[in-house]
Amino acid sequence: MDRWLTEFVKLWVVIDPIGTLPVFLAVTAGMTASAARGVALRGVLVAFLVLVFFIVGGQLLLTAMDIHLGSFEIAGNIVLFLFALTMIFGKSKLEEDQKLLRGSDLERAVYPLAIPSIASPGAMLTVMTVTDNSRFSLEQQAETVTQVLIILAITLVLLLSASRIIAVIGNAGASVISRVMGLILASVAVDGIVKGVRLVVQSW
């Protein structure tokens, strides 16, 4: 039970359902509640499939391509940082929303909601380390999948609640939240880059 709880807390921190809300607000501002729910459902589903993929074959893939885990985390967090910059310095949310509404809901659900917000580089890295084939049985790895499923279900509930917030605050409120939270996301991304660099340096 101690191991189950420890892993659950670790996965909760790296997936960070609360921290996903600002990204969701940014990419769905100005959308109808129904469209926002669709983005939330697709985003969570894509994130689940991505994390399960890394549970099943992530280690094999990185090993086969000779990619260091630290390098993987650095690259992913750079992508998150670039998205945070668009939230901070981008055009007004109304202008951006008009462009997004002409795009695909699935594209918005995949990036940046599913990747790299929910299925972040840290989350991908963590699910690989807690399901190490050399240390954990298939039963233990199945427990990890269950934990991920529970956390993503909670994430979905939070996102569906966020759509109501969007309907109340409108485009102006979403623009303010987007720019403020963009700074927070940038800080999170920089922290992830630093951790990735530390992993690379330690490997030397």
C-alpha cells in the first residue's frame, strides 16, 4: 500500500491536473461549452494513450534510439516554454481564438493540452521509471496504469468544470488568465529544463 500511495502521489505531481487548467483555458477561450468539453475529452484520451505507450515501450524506444532521458526531458520542456511565451506575448485572446476556431478541435486537444501539458515530459519520464521492466512485475505495471487512469479521470472532471469558468469570464478574463498563467508555465518549463540538464550532467 505504501508503494501504491507513493507512486500515486508522484504521478499526481508530474501530471498536475490543477496546473493543466491554465492551458485548457488558453486553448478553449471563446469556444462554446460543448466544443470545450470535446477538446477536454479528446485531450485526456490522447494523454492516456501517450502515457500507456511510454509505460509499455518508452524505455525500449529511447534505448533503441540511444536517447538520454535527460535530453528527452529538456526537449519536451523547451516546447512547453515556447508555448508559455505565446501565452504571455501573443496577440489578444480574441484574435487568437478566431484563428483557432478555424482549426481542428483535435489538433488543439493534442497540442498543447494533451502534450505537453497533461502528458508532460516529466510524466512520460516518470511512468517509464516506475514501470521499469527489470524491477517491476506485470501486476505492478498494471497498477501504474490504473493510477494514471484515476488521475486522468480527475483531470477530466476539473477540465469540464473549467469550461463553465470560461463561459462566465469571457474572452477578456481568459486573456488575463492566459498571460498570468503563461508566466507560471514558463517557470515550470524552466524548472524541467534545469532538472533535465542535471540528469545529463550526472550521467557524465
